[in-house]
Amino acid sequence: MNLERTPLLTDLYELTMLQTYYEHDMTGDAVFELFMRRTPRRGFFVAAGLQQALEWLEQLQFKPHELDWMRRCGFFSDAFVQRMADFRFTGHVSALPEGTVFFAEEPLVQIVAPLPEAQFIESRLMNILHYQTLIASKAARCQIAARDLPVIDFGMRRAHGGEAGTWAARACYIAGFSATATCLASARYDIPATGTMAHAFVLAHDSESEAFERFARSHPDNVVLLIDTYDVARGARRVVELAERLQPEGIQVQGVRIDSGDLVANARMTREILDAGGLTSTRILVSGGLDEYRIADLVAAGAPIDGVGVGSSVDTSADVPFLDSAYKLHQYEGKPRGKHAEGKTDLPGRKQIVRQVDPNGSLSRDILCLTDEAVEGTALLKPVMDGGKQLPGVDEGLSAARQRCADSLGQLPAALRALNEPGDHPVTLSEGLVALRETLIARTRTADHPDH
Amino acid sequence: MNLERTPLLTDLYELTMLQTYYEHDMTGDAVFELFMRRTPRRGFFVAAGLQQALEWLEQLQFKPHELDWMRRCGFFSDAFVQRMADFRFTGHVSALPEGTVFFAEEPLVQIVAPLPEAQFIESRLMNILHYQTLIASKAARCQIAARDLPVIDFGMRRAHGGEAGTWAARACYIAGFSATATCLASARYDIPATGTMAHAFVLAHDSESEAFERFARSHPDNVVLLIDTYDVARGARRVVELAERLQPEGIQVQGVRIDSGDLVANARMTREILDAGGLTSTRILVSGGLDEYRIADLVAAGAPIDGVGVGSSVDTSADVPFLDSAYKLHQYEGKPRGKHAEGKTDLPGRKQIVRQVDPNGSLSRDILCLTDEAVEGTALLKPVMDGGKQLPGVDEGLSAARQRCADSLGQLPAALRALNEPGDHPVTLSEGLVALRETLIARTRTADHPDH
């Protein structure tokens, strides 16, 4: 079973529910929406993962060995397993294009499909979109903190499995990162790759100078040397000596990397040593436990840093390792649906997000409304799939998503871009949506749910 | 490129280093060890992921389209790309069998292989072992908190990608969980599957009673009903009414699930309603934002709960979303190697962990020593691969790992099992290891690293 394609990458309950839906011909059109609830330390989210979600939906199909497992597991009727051989996703999808900045309660994706199809896709659809959106949102904060400094993703090794490592690189690139260390992400998504050496490389040699020189001659176009295995100052001086030896051959030391200690102090000391040795154009990259908060500190300190590498904190979104994502039934057979319990009520109906921007190009507010309401502004949810097939032009490539993210972040008022205590949630509900929610509450309270 | 098998799921620097190693015939035997550094809120770790790591090593090979990417990316010489066509892992691996409890600084896996092979595998080896060990360690804490209550993994949707969701189920099962909701994990690893219905199922029906009845008739052997969509007490009463209607047909309501609100109060109220209705053997399952801390609260409150479902907090190890894992060169060509900078020194040499247990069967201490030292106790690192092939009997199945974990957790003194402020790190270094570290420090300080 191919991990990336198998329909068995789902929760069992999706299938138990489907058997009942089919037994009672509950195949009318359902509207499900995927959204995030409010999350501390996240003033905004960045939409990511749509392309993988659509590709998964297009190829969704139970193969014989997957049906065999369904037969063997003991939970399902033969008639249901037989029926699943013909299961496909044939629905309509509207979504925020990747790179779009959005807010809590706003649908990232809206599915309109026969109930069993719309239900079944829940688990994996969320698995795909939640993670990439989580990471794009975290990475955007890092890029905001870094301002114009290049930020590089090094995080695959401690990402949660290989799919996470590969998708993290993609989500970070959408959010503005410059490159990734992960080869598979570069090969699949055409993201610039980067990488030099580990401490083990230096340790495997009998001297640091020998390690540097061998690396430089082996990779004359990509000479970035890791200088903190023993002593940063000594490492930097060895770089200067090496550069003199290499100069006659036209090989330049393009950069050094510092991965430990007080990065501000080490960067300053290294800059002085390199400059004194004439290496004024050799760049200083730093890494080691960095996230948006520490990047902001480095920038505020005015350290002479030319790039930062981030890893585990970003690829696991360590301060917020998951979002409060939800995939909810909001309409079935034309009627509004929603959970109403313990004082919380879902927002029912089929919705649209309309963004209003002030004359300076700054986001003033979003209005969450019903699709058939006329509200002034730019509608953000776009049709991306119909009849289970991607619409032409939807697979736009990462550069377009990356540009959209930069534009979308550029519209954010400073308060919403703040790393700590971001500004108020700029979303208001339309009159139509408020009225529909009241209808739902009334119906839940009274006669619409009789026992029978 | 198959995500689970491709050698391109690696960091670029592994390959840049390899080119240089091969150019200088640096192919002597290297010893690398993978270990975790101390981590707040984790008194112990549970080894997991070895089987996937060994399977990955056995099949490791660059295929033509992967070599094509290496040619195209511009970082490598033709000679090196050509050489990588024949690259295989041929080394020796010793490891902690899955389910073994271990501590910071203790090697989870030890690789002895030609330097380029041992170096190359770093990124993906850590990606596999770090995540499963992270989750098994988190899940063991949940199972300790839950005592004899069954704990179920529901977390796939917000796990970080599909591989994480699938592996989380596996790691949780090793740590003692009873079942998983993830079909693929059940199909691949033969873990018991479980699952009933979502709120959407109830919402898609015009009444809650109708939803319950349809589900029960559709799945008469698996009747577990979600009762908190509208009002828990009303939901529980409807379960009682339904049970009466179903009794003549021999269908029993096996359980109810509560997913929101004050779980202790809701469970108590539900138990009263079910008992008053004669459903004394209907089980109450709870879920919704649970982790080891909240499970401990539920148990301490004496709530009438028969099982707990956990999700995002466990599958992302939310309080500690990554461990400080390291994969370090500790010996090359027979000489000890290690980083020594900023007051921190690696533990060099090829090591063994020896566990000493007191007469009551309780762990008294571990001694971290060199493989050639004679130390009394049980050696924990076992040979698992030689010449790049798994040794017979190593692929033992999950039940053995699960039993080992239960036994290994049973040996832990109460202080080390504590959820908060776990007891002192019970690891001492052997004389031989301390002496070797001193040798390394002296060599680093003085003449062994001259410039030349």
C-alpha cells in the first residue's frame, strides 16, 4: 500500500459511517468546510498543501488488496466492501489558493459532494492541509522576523516522518524561505537545495584545516565551511589562511557557518577576523535551535549575519505543534447543519470570505458570509476542482504561491504581523450568516430534533 | 520517487561530504551513535522505529532517476554520481530492541560501517528513529497515567503527515495502547483497529435517535455511540431508549463516547443514566484534548471511565514536540572522535549500555561503558544487522516489543515514572569511558590538531 496514495490512510470511523450512509441512501449533497479555531500565538495562518490534497482526491480509489483488508478486518458487510470498489471522489472543491493569509473560523477548503464522499476524505484531507498550513504559518513568522535575511530549512531529520520533512520544505518555501537542505523536496518541488558539511566531516579528518581544504577543492563553487567544531576564532583564522592558499586557483570561500554558542558574539568576532583577512564578501550563516523569537533577537542585536538556518523548531512548529483544525458538516440536502452544545455553535451554511483592503493596500477586515450574499470586496475562496477533477490553471507551481504569500503578508497591518500578542481577529460575520446561525440554534433547541 | 524508500530523503550535505570522502579514499570504518540529550519533562525514553530503520537500510540504493537528479542539481562531479549507482549500506548495526526503556546519553543505535555509508544514512535514520521514539516515550507516559484503562490512538489527522500518523499508531501500540483508529496502521502492523462515528454522522440525520438506531443496526457488533452532539444527558437517555428497542434482536449497546465538556461530570451523569436504564455493562469512553496530565486528572477524580482516546497531543508529543537527538562520529579508523567546544564534550568510543537491576527487579542504574570493558549486568545493545542484512530473529513483531516495553517500564522506580519532575538520570560512566573522554580533550587542546 503506497503511503501517499492509499485510501486506508484514514480513520476507521469514516468507513463505519459510510456503510450506514449507503445502507440508507444518504447520498445527497453535503457541504463540509475545513477551518482553524483561534490559536494562541498565531495571529494569522498561511494556506498550504492544497496541491497535494487535490492530487490525492483525484487518484482516490480502493485497490484489491485494500478491499481485502476491509473484508478481513471484520467491521464491514460484504455489500459495502463491494461498493467501495467503485468509490471515487466526484465532488466540487473551493479553496484558498496556497500562500493566502487567512484567519481563525475562515474556511480554508470547502467541499460540496455526495455525503459519503465528503465524509470519507476528512481524515487525510486534514492530515495534508493541517500540517502544511501549520508550517507555512510558522515559517512566515520566521521570515517576518528575519526581514530580508535569507532563511533556510534544515529540519527534515527531526520532522515527524519523511512526509513531514518533505512538506515542511515546501511550506517554508511558500512562506518565503530561500532554500532547503532536503534533496527530495528539491527534486519534487524544484526548491533550491543547499548544504555544506556536518561536524562529523571535520572530526573525521585529523585536522580542521585539512577538512576545510579538501572540502573547498572538492566543491569549489560551494565553499561554505563549518567553523565551530573546536573553537570559532581558530576556525575563522583557518578560513582566512585557506582563502589565501586557494586564491591563485580562483576558488573563493563563499561562507562560513556557526552552529553553537552565543551566535551574536561569535558572528561579530568572525566578521572581524574575516574582514581583517580581506574576506569581506564571505558570508556568515548561523544555525542551532533558531525560531522566529531568536531570529528577532539576532536581528535586533544587529549581528553581522547573512543568513539563518532553522530546523526542528520550525518543522515541528514547536511552540504550537498543532492547530485546532476542524472539518465540519455545515449543510446537508440544502439544510443548515452544525453542532450546538456546551455554549458553542458551529457556523452553518456554505460560505465565502470577502477581504476588504483600505486605500493604502492594507487589510481592513474580512467578512465571512454566505456564498449567495452580495458583499463588497475580494472573494477569497476560488473553485479548484469540479466533478473530482482539478480545474485548469489550479496547479500553478510554487513560485505563484510564494508570490501570493509575500503579497498577502504585505497587506497585513503591523499589529497582525506581531510575533507576540498579535492584534485582534479581523473577521466579522455577515448578516446572513448570523441569521442562519440563529435558525440553527432555534431548530436545535426545539422541535426539529424530536425523538422518534 | 517512493517517499518511504528513496535515498533522496536526505540532507544535501550528506552527499556533498560523501563526494569529498570518496575523493580522498576516506572509507575506513567509522562508529556513529544515535542518542538523545537530556530533555525537560522526559525522565526516560522508549526505543521505537528500529524495524523501519533496518528495512530502509537493507533496500538503500540510488535508482536511475535519483542519479539523474544528482546530475542535474549541479552540486556533484560526474565521477561521484557514477559511484553512487553502486552505493549500498554494508555495515554492522547494534541497537536497543524496540520497547526498551533508555535514558539520555545512551546510544539507541550504533553504526559501524565505512565512513561514507555511516555518514550518508544520518538524516533519514534519525528521521525514522527520532519520531517513533518521541511518540513511544509520550505514549508510555499516557499509559502510566491511565494505569489499567485502555488508551486508543485517534491522532492521525493532525499528526505531521501520513507517515507520522501511521508510525504514531505503531509507537503507541508498543507503549501499551490498546488500539488505533488509523486503518493503514492496522493493515500494515496488525494493530487492533477501532472507530465508531463523528459528530457529522449525527448532524447528517434529522434526529439523534435516528442516527443512533441506524448505526446500531448497521454495526450490531460494534455499537459505540457519540452522545455529545447536542446535550450529553439527552444523548444518554436516547441510548437507553434505543437499547430497549434493540434488546429483542439481541443487539447490545457496547459503549458511548463523550468528546467535550467537563469529562468527569459528563461521565458521572452518563453512568447514572445508563445504570438507571439497566445498561450497567455499557462502557463510557472519553476523548477531546487528552494527554498524560489530563488522563492523570481523570483517574485521580475516580471518574467512571472505561477507556480514553487521545489524538493530537500524543501524535505530536505536544509538550515536547522534538527530542534533542544527535548522531555523532565517536570513532574513525580506530581513533576516538568527538566535538569539544564551548565547554561541552562528546562521549567518544564504541559503547555499550549495561543495566543493573536490584533484587526486587527494580532498575538501580545503567553504566555507559566501552564495548571492550567488562561490567556486571545486562548488556542492552544487541547486534541487529551485519553486512547490511538484518540478523535472523530481529524482525520479531510488535507483540514482543510491546511486552518488552511493559517489562521495561515495570522495572522503573516510581521516581523515574513520575509525570512531573522525574527522578535523577540513573546513568553513570565507566572508568574506561571517562578516561577516553579525557584523552579526547587533551588531544583537542594540544598538538593533535595542528594547522598544516
